[in-house]
Amino acid sequence: MADKWQLWTVASCLVLAAGSVQADSLDAQRTRYLQIKQAWDSKQMDTVAQLMPTLQDYPLYPYLEYRQLAQDLGQETGLAVNAFIQRYPTLPPVRSLPARFVNELARREDWRGLLVFSPQAPKPVAARCNWYYAKWATGEQQVAWQGAKEIWLTGSSLPATCDKLFSVWQQAGEQNPITTLERIRLAMKAGNGSLVNYLAKQLPADYQTIASAVMNLQNDPQTIQTFAASVGPTDFTRQATAIAFASVARTDAEQARQMIPSLAVQQKLDEQQVQELKEAVAWRLMGNDITSEQGRWRDDVVMRSDSTSLVERRVRMSLGNNDRRGLNTWIARLPVEAKEKDEWQYWQADLLLERGRNEEAEGILRKLMQERGFYPMAAAQRLGEEYPLQIDKAPAIDAALTTGPEIARVRELMYWGMDNLARSEWSYLIGSRTAGQQQMLASYALKQGWWDLSVQATIAGKLWNSLQERFPLAWQSQFERYISGKSIPQSYAMAIARQESAWNPKARSPVGASGLMQVMPATAQHTVTKFGISGYSNSSQLLDPETNIQIGTQYLESVYQQFGQNRIFASAAYNAGPGRVRTWQGNSAGRLDPVAFIETIPFSETRGYVKNVLAYDAYYRYFLNKPDKLFADSEWQQRY
């Protein structure tokens, strides 16, 4: 009670102080902002009402207004909501406000008011369902039916809000079994088994044969031959067969291969449809544990394929087996545009060098060196030359660009540690500016120490040569401190962090990896226990840059040591786990050079990750005044 009285007293004094002619200080505004939030959270609305008028000049005042509006949305008018949107068009919460108010008007059953407020259909699904229902309720049935069908045809489950629209659509006889079958196909493709079964049960009595067959197929793809033989061939049954077949191919490629002839006859598949089934199997026959007959069959399928990714997979298989003849054959099979990719330009040059066509090969490598990234750097090292960094200098910052309300809000959000909301503000600002202005804003963010926002600006603006802004020396003193006494270079640790989080200290992955170096909670706990790191008690601390860097660099050091201080292996292990890297080492069995090993990593995510980290390491070495080649001599000379 004493605390509440004290808060009220302070609030009263601040209200009186606000009437002073003297300019309000930012510190005083921040104090009152915090008091308003605390009062709001504890439902002291009198205090909120007293303090709110004193903060109208504070950059985050629009967020307080939004909170008030959202809290009272059930009583607001369309005019008031539109006025707020027009007053703060760039405020991040405003983007979802129209859809929220559409749903509120639907709750009130104010269908005409809803359409006046939102003349166009909103994007969020629940609001879009309400909008089309409003069209039906106001006599525009055909528009409603068209919208209902567009929303209905998805492999995902839909919100209950849509049931009202679908109910009138069905009652009007506009939803027929064909549209249900089409949605079943989409649900099967998305792997949404519960939706498949739900929809199959909605089919009418004269569709029960196909309904039962579909449910059996969804629940057990191994029944695919029974399905194909028992249902007449239609576009739907052929597509359902192909989807289930892909599932069988993933679990037993040879069984799936043997099924193809009978499925082709039973479902009357054309040549292209048969080829698609064969390609689903060919993807599963890219290992070395297959028979020579399977290998010949696979290569025949790949040779006839129009799938660039499948042919590229076959190129990588030849590369992994150090099969030079196969490498030449399959690179030649690639479409012209695919051959222009950095990786295949490099390997075409490699084949030319092997044949003694040095001038031709060096021409390709020199041209490649003019590009950015991993393979251009590898080309320079192959030629024994220094890689020419292209660094664009940002133009002088236009003061008018950095004095708007968006920048003021970003600054305050960063002050309060609301990084992700600041990123939303920043994203909208960057997206609405020209390329030149984006460069200025990236440079401004760098000067402010908003390192993740600097990176974000270069990504949004595709400012690939703005290297200082793309690769800021973020948390440099912390990295210096925590790599002290370790073998990992500072540039390498920073490259890992840059790849993992783009310097957003509040980054979280869907699986729980957190912070700058995206440390998993279990990894953090294991690391602090094994290496005696004190002061760590829970995973929320991983969002603190200091703690994250301390634990992340220690884990990276342990992985680096496990793999003989080799950054290729250590980077792959940091991303995919040490166990997988050991498996890949066993598969390559010392046949490969470093570039070939990286290109044959079977996970595309890890393959790209390792390439990025090595290139980023080179950039960071440059900015730390320790420029060097892409690969250390020990990494370049090692066999993998």
C-alpha cells in the first residue's frame, strides 16, 4: 500500500512539473514512461490517466496510445481507428490493427460498417473470412463464394472464424466434392494427415469408396498399390498416388522402384508422370551403398531429368567420389544458367586445369574472382593471388533522414532493450527508402552501435559491397576477452556469430537456440558444467551478449579442438553436430580437397553455412587488420 501511495505521489508531482515552462528532459520522460507501464500492468488506471498527457512529446507515446486503443477496441468507432492509423502509419502494431478491427466489427455483426472500414479484403485469414462473410450478408453472394473457395483450398487447417463463411457456402451448394478432393490433395502434399482424414469424412455417400481409400493411404502409404488398383484413374488419384509414392521412396527406395511399372498401368500415367516417380527414387539412390544395376538405372533417370537440383545432386556425388569423368559428364548435363553458378564455374575450371587447358581455366577463375563470397575467394587462392575486396563507402548521412519519428522510436526501443520491436520499426523505415538512403541509414546504425540494424539495412537494400556495414565489429571487446587463452581466432568467432544471428542479441530459433551465437540451452548447460563457467543459472541469460559470447566461444573452442583446429569441420559441427561431421569424414575417406569436401556436404543448409562462415572470417580478418587467404595453409593442404 505504501508503494502505491509513493507511486501516486510521484505521479502527482510529475503532472505538476509537466506544466512548467522549462523543457522536459528525456530522462524525466523515460522515468514517467516506466511509471505508466508499471501502473498499467498493476491496473492503476487513474495513475495512467494522470501521466499520459505529460508524455505526448515522448517518442514511444504512440505505443501507449496504441495500448489504450487496443484495450478499448470493443467500444471504438471506425473513424477513431482510421484516425489512429493515419496518425501513425509507420508504427509496427498499426499493420495488424485493421485486421483486428475487422474481426471486432464481425463480432458486433456490423457487416456494412465492416465493409466501409475495409473496402478491400484483408490479408490475415480470419479477417478475410469475416470480410467475405460480410459480403454475403450484404447481398454480394458471388464475391463471397469466390473468396470462400480461395481460402478453402489450402493444405493447412483454418481458424474456426472461417466456419461461418464455409457454412453458408456449403448450404448454397457452392462447395462440391471436387473442391473437397482438391483440398485433400493439398493436405496430403503438406503432410497434414488429420486434415486429410477430417475432409475425407465430409465427402458424400457416393464418394465413400474414394474416401476410405484416401484415409487408408494417408494412414499407411504402403497400401499405395492397393489404392492404385482399387480406384479408377483420375487427376486426383494420380496426384494422391505420387504423394504417397514419395513417402514410400523415402523409406524403401528399391521397393518403390519395383512398384513403378504397375502404378503406371493402374493409374494410366503418362511419360512425365512416370519420370516424376522415378526421380523420387533417384534422389534416394545417391549413396555408395547401392548395386551397380541401381546405379545405372538412377543415372538413366537423371540423364532424362529436367530437374536442375537433381542433376546438381548427381554432380556432387561424382565430386564426393572423386569421379573426374562423372564430374565432367554431369556438369555438362546442367542447364546453361546453372553452369553459370559460382560453384560450377569453379569446378569447370578445375577440370580444365586437369586437362592442361590452363589459360582457359585461369580466365574462368579470374572472372570468378570479380564476384563476392566463398568461391571467388577460393578462386583467388587457387591462383595464388590476393582476393580484391570491393568496399562501397556510404555517402554522407542526410540529417533530415535521421530526425524523423521512426528513428526516435528506434532509439528509445533500443534503450529499453526491446530490440525485436526496434527491428520492426527499422524494417519498415528501410523498406520505404531509396538505395542511397538505405546506405546512409546502414552507416548511421553502424555509428550508433546498432549493429544488427546496420546488417539488416544492408540485407534489405541488397547493399552487398557495403562491407563495413554488413560486417560490423560488434561486441569487439567482449570477443577479445573471451577468446583470450583459446585457439579460435577472434575473426572466426565473430564470423560464427554474424552467420548465426546477424548480430541480433535477442534472436531465437524455432528449436530454442538463443542469442548472438545461437546457443542451445542444453549445450549451454553442458558447456558451463564441463568448463566451470560461473554465474549461469538459466537459459534466459543467453540473451545477454556477454554471457552468450562467453559460453558460445567456449563451446566453439571445444569443437575446434575436437577437429584438429580445422575451421571447415568445426563450422560444420557447430551447425549440424559433431556426430554428422564424423560420418561425412568417414564417407569422404581422405579423397577430397577442402573445396570439394565443403561442396559435397549433404545438407544444403550446412553447406551454405560453412561457405558463409569462411568468407565472413576473411572479411573480419581484414577489418581486424589481419588479412589472410580464405583457407589456412594447413586447411588448404589437408585431404578430407
